[in-house]
Amino acid sequence: MPYLTPDDLLAIRLSLQVAVTATIIALPAGFSVAYLLALTNIRGKAVLEGIINLPLVLPPVVTGYLLLLLFGRNGWLGHLLALFDIRIIFTLGGAVIASSIVGFPLLVRSIRIGMEGIDKQYIQASRTLGAKWWDTLFTITIPLCSRAILSGMTLMFARSLGEFGATIVLAGNIPGVTQTIPLAIYQYTSTPGGDRMALSLCLVSILLSFMVLLIGEAGNRTLSRR
């Protein structure tokens, strides 16, 4: 595409890398939390749901700052990781964590809605016939909510592509290291004469998001026919 520099192409690659990694990492935890909220009778569901949905209502910058306090040099988790020579802030791993936290509620909400739509009689019948819980999980629960899982992954992937506030606070805006598409656009808008470059990246971002939605819709149609 015109008006894309090597740094822009690297920002696109990093955005895709962060979005894919964040979605894959968050999926097991998101499915587990959705399962607890939809199909179990644990106490404190309202509290757990409030904590999970908190990143949806908090400004992303606040989420990023809280993560910075947690993973910073003086944070208890950052101090613990430092013992193993692991650093999170101002790294690509920090961008992945920020995107995972911000997009996690969308993933959980979609999967939970799908699970709540499952007829509980199917699950009860399988357990009555002697199926273990993991057999029920893989033969009934997951197939029946597969469209919801795909929708949740699509939403989280798209949200990760556009994540800005939490990422810039925790991971910084380092070209070639942590600079994703939104951060590159922000840098161009702050640079005299950078409007054309910013517009080019905006078009790329729109195209990528539209492709993700199309792929998700195609996947949903395929699963519905099955």
C-alpha cells in the first residue's frame, strides 16, 4: 500500500502478533470464567462478574496505570518477576497483557451468553448416562456454544487491534518494539506533516477490522450449518 514505511509495516505485524497472542492466551481463562458464571452455582457470582467487567467501564488509561503499578519495579508481581529476570513494562509482553485485560470481558460475555442458551437437559442427560464432566464438556457444551466462542474470539481480536490507552501506559510507544497501529497513528497525529501517514494506517486498521468481522461471520455461518 502507498505511504507505508518499514516502521508502519512493522507496526502492523506487531498489532497482529499482539491481537493473536492475547486472544489465544485469554481463551482458556475466558472459557473457564464463562463456565463458572453460566453453568455453576458458586457463591459471589455478582462480585466475580463485576470484577471481570470492570475493564469495560474503566478508562483504558486507568487500567494501564493499575497494571503498571502491578508489574512495575516496585509492584509485588513485578518484583517477583524480576527475581527471574523477567520484565513486563515497555515490552511486547506488556502490550499483550494490556490487550488481554481490556478485551477479556468481551470474550467472557460472549461465551457466557452462548452457554446460557444451552438446554440444560442435554447436560443432565449426559451426566445421567454416566458421562464424566470432561466428556460432557467436549461433546455437548463446547459444540453447542462454539459460535459464541468464535464470536468472543472475534470481538477480543478486534478489540486488541484497536487497544491504545492501557498499552501506551504499560508498554510504551517504542517503534519496532511495542508500537502497534493505534500508537503509530497517535505518533503521526502529533508530528507536523504526519496526516497522510496517519490516514494510511487508519485505512489499514479499517481493512483489518473489516476482514476480522467477515471471517468471524463466515465462521459462524459454517458452524450454524453443522
